[in-house]
Amino acid sequence: MKDKPEKLDIQVKAGRDLSAKEYSEVLELCTQAYRRDYSPYLKMFKDSVHVLGKYRGKLASHVLWITRRLQIGATPVLRTAYIEAVATGLEYRNKGFASELMRRAAGEILDYDIGALSTGSQGFYARLGWQVWQGPLCIRTDKGPVPTPDEHGIMVLPLPKTPPLDLYAPLSIEWREIEPW
């Protein structure tokens, strides 16, 4: 008789509430997944909320979101749950862990106006209800908008407060130092 597979233990925590050990595990997982030192990114994500997926007591998968400000054309700015640092350990991939965490994150961000992320894996997110932005993109700076024509893979998740979307309209986001989108 086969043992029943263990479930993923999912915890949602504000970044400020992560223990030193949890922060270290997140950093290690993201550094491995993105194949670069992820510490500058984690430091940039102020007021983050993390979704931790632990399997047999070890961090197997991770997602976080931060609050950003998207604007579609000249419409009012939307309070946006911007997804970052989606990572799953090599030995835990293809088990549905990232999908499970993304579904959990989607359920946690319902009070936002919209969800958004930047990815090279559009198919994965599309299966979870995310939509590819088709319109032109730009970054809002103190000196005005800066077009980002080479940027691709911006996706949005409509939420209960999301106004009707025109995926071909211009989309902008506030500037940040590392990876504007």
C-alpha cells in the first residue's frame, strides 16, 4: 500500500514577519531559481507579503507580492498586487507547488484593484487566469513617461475591483531602480 502523499504546508507572511531562517531560505531558493544573487531584489521589495510552500518542513516553493501602481491609459491609477519571486526548488518542480501557491496568492489579493507580473513563462500563468497585456508599455518617472518597447511578458489578473480592461491600451507603472517591470 502506497503512503498518502504529503500536502504542501502553505503560510502567508508579511516580509517583516519572516524569521531570519525563513528569509535565508527564500533568498537561497530564489538565487537558485533565478541563477543570480537575489539579495538586491529581496531588499527592494518593501512591504512584501510572502507565500511560503513547505514540503516536509523544507521551503519548496515561494511567491511574494508588493503593492505597485499600474495605470491604463489616462484612467485612475490602480492599486496593484505585483507578483515577484515565483520560485520552486529543482527537486520540487512539476509537482504543482507553484500553481498551488499562485492560486493561494490570487485568493489573498482580492482587495487590490488588479494583479500584475512580468514573466517569460506566459503559458504557466495563462492557465491560472492571467492575461497577457498587448498594448504599449512605459515607466512613469519624475521626468515623464519612458516607453519600454522591448519589454514583453507583462500579465494581469482581473480581480473583483478591476475595471473593464482594454488589453491593447497603453499600460504604465511607476519607476523603480532594479527591473522597472
